[in-house]
Amino acid sequence: MGWFLYWEHMRATTLLTIPALDAAGVLHAFTTRESGLGARNNGIRSPDDWNAVADLFHIPQARLITVNQVHGDTVVVVDRENYKKVKALEADALVTNTPGIAIGVETADCVPILLVDPVARVVGAVHAGWRSTVQKIVQKAVASMHAEFKADPSRMLAAIGPAIGPECYEVDEPVMGPIRATFSFWSEAAVSRGNGKWGLDLVRLNQLELVQTGLAENNIHSLGLCTSCRRDSFYSFRAEGRTGRMLSVMMLKL
């Protein structure tokens, strides 16, 4: 369960954290709509969008890394040598074992997932819309953390930020067809509404994927906040159309 965390040196700005990660040797945050964090001019990116978050993490803005998200399944490994170039890449997940480099994903309904193995000291950030979920992006991020840095899924913690909930996320056969074809457990994350419509719980689907990948269910933590229901606090592409983005970000402490 998450809480609202007020940072004293940044007045009127609210970030969300998940207390279970406090002992994991990381800094992390989920931004909200407040104080312009993640604000866009009609959805247009600005180079200084995340300066305030970088300041909170006490790093230069250049060390807060995001990528061009394309709803695919590419995982990028970030390190001291390539971090400046990574920002130009197309991907939907990032992993690193380098302290002082923050990795993040931008969302406005899709599921943001932060991962950490506190023993191997490896972190990951995942952008999981339905297309990337079907392509098993979160499983591929966990596999990359294991292959590159010997991270162990059984030790990992996962933090899931604000995302659209099943009460607001109605989908039809073009979405449900691939979901059913990919996941044997699909019925645990979808409820029929009749007339070929379904309420899809994309957060739950990714939780089940993480368990299948080897994470303990009690190590998977979700804020449980719907971006569409709570447009006072979050951006929602489905509810608003072109809009801003939130940032979900994690960094190994120096």
C-alpha cells in the first residue's frame, strides 16, 4: 500500500512511494498531476520536464533516463558508458546496476512497474500497456536483470504505480483475443460486460505475470489508484485524449 510523501524542500509537490521499498537501497517515486510534474503543453515533451525529480534525487538531469516508448518488448541496459545515448532509443523497459543513474517510464493509463533485487543491486523500470503486456515486457525485463546482472526473481520487489483500473478500462475482442491467446490465467484479470465488451485489469494481469516469472506474490506491491477515476491527481489518456504524463522512477543509492 502506498502513501503520499511530501518532500520538504519542494513545496506543494506530492509524490507517491511504496514503503516496502524503503529498505531496498533505492530511491523511487511516482509523480502525480500536482505542481506541473510531468506537465505537457498539449502533450508535447519538454527537455526540462523531470528536472524537479532529478533535483529530489540529487543527480544532474542528464542522469535521469527515459526512452521513446513504443508499446513493444525491447529492454535497454543502461550503464555509465551509454546513458546519454539511451534517451534516443525506442524501448519500453530499462534496467541498470549503476548507482546514481535513475531510470523511469512515462505513463498516463499504462501500467508502470519498478523492479529491484536488493541483493544483486539491480533495478528496472517497465512501461506495460496492453500491447507490451501481451509481448510479456515485464517478464523480459526480469529475464534481462537476471541475464545481465545475476538478479534472482525470488528476491525481487515490484512496485506498481497508478494505472487505469478495470472499472474504467473497457476493451473489446481486438484486445481480449490476444490476451486470451497469451495468458492461461486471463480470466483472473477480465470480467465480461456483455456485447463483446470486457473490463480488463491490466495491473492484475502484470501481477500474475510477475508471479509466473518467479516473484513472490507478497513482494509485489501496487498503489491501487486508477488514473481515469482520479483525474484530479493523475493524467489519463483514455479519459482526456492528448494529455500529460506521470513519471515512475527508481535509482540505486550511491
